Amino acid sequence: MTPPFHRRIELDAGDGTVTATVEDYNHHFDLRLTHDAALVTGFSVDPVRAPWSQCPGAAAELDELVGRPVGVRPTSASPDRHCTHLIDLACVAVRFAGSTGRRRYDVTVTDWDQATSTAAVQRDDGLRVEWQVGRMAIEGPDPYTGRSLGAGFTPWALRELHAEVAEAALILRRAAWMSPSRGFDLDAFATVADTGLGEGVCFATQPERIHLATRNLGTARVTVQSPRRD
């Protein structure tokens, strides 16, 4: 049986801070956001497990979000200049900075190597979104039926869905899109260019980095094990 793809996102809002974690088979980033109760004032990142040597440099790109209002999901003018996973996590953290307490999302994608997979995200307060997903489009249920996992999903979700559901759906969309990576042994590739990823699709694949981004060997993890913070 094909092992499932798992991803976990955890958030903890404190006094003027949000700590956030994203973890899956190939990634584990810890992020700390600071704010003054109105605007974002800074970010720091701990790349616990980054697949490529150039990935940690993407932390500096998050300065684009400094000065944005807390409690509102921000947008990036050039998301492909960022690490995909860091900008996703930062956007969730900025919105959560308008809240208090903790939040956790657990995502599971099964049968990701089949024509149709099942993708589900469960929030720790019971909010759940579940899809049947084809190769690059959602097969159901409505209102997601026929929606591509690619370009256009984010503006549609933010426009048409309740804000809480939209956030869960965006987290699920990214995991569903990423799930086939569970079947790749990235240690077999010397650089990110060798994987066949397109140039310019993320921070590490920008033209000035794609041939310099070497593999961080041994960083894949079969299970998501980050504990809930106490």
C-alpha cells in the first residue's frame, strides 16, 4: 500500500508574536512573526529541514510582508520569488496574529499515486475539508468540483469561501499539489535543477540559484512528529 502524504501546520499566538511550524516529508520550517498589535514588524526562520542548500535564504524575502496589517491574509507581489512553504506559512501566521491561543492543521493525502486521491485537512477545533482529487483538479465535492490546483485557486477561495474555510482549503490545496513528492527520493539528485523542476517556480529555482541549490542529504522524514507546543 502506498504510504500517505502528511503535513502539519501549528500556530501559537503570544503577546506580540506568532510562532508557526510547517512539517511534511521533505520540509520542516519554524517561523516567528513579531507585531505591534496592528502591523507586522518582523520575521525570523529556523530551517530545521530544508531540502536544498539555497532554501534558507528565502527567509529574507519575507520582509515583503513587514508593515502589513495583522489579522488579514496578505498577498505577495511575486510569490515565485519566495520559498513556497515559507510564504504560505507566513500568510497563515499574519492572519492568525489577530487571534489568541493555538491552532493546528493536520493534512493527509492517500492514494496520491493513483488517478484519484483523497485529501483531507482537519483543524483541531473540528473544522474539516475533504476532497477527491484528480491529477491537477478537484473532482468533488461542490463547490470545489472542477477547480484546478494551479493558478486561480487562491483568488477564487478568498472570494467565494468563508475566511476560515478558505484558509483550510488553501492549506489542503498546497498539500494535495505536493503529495506526489512523497514518492521521490530527493537524495538521488545532486541539485534542484536535476529534479526537472521548472526554472523560476520558487526561491531555490530562480535562475541565479537553480544550479547552486544542492541537496541537503538525509533530511526526509517518513512521519510528521512535531509535538504540539506546551
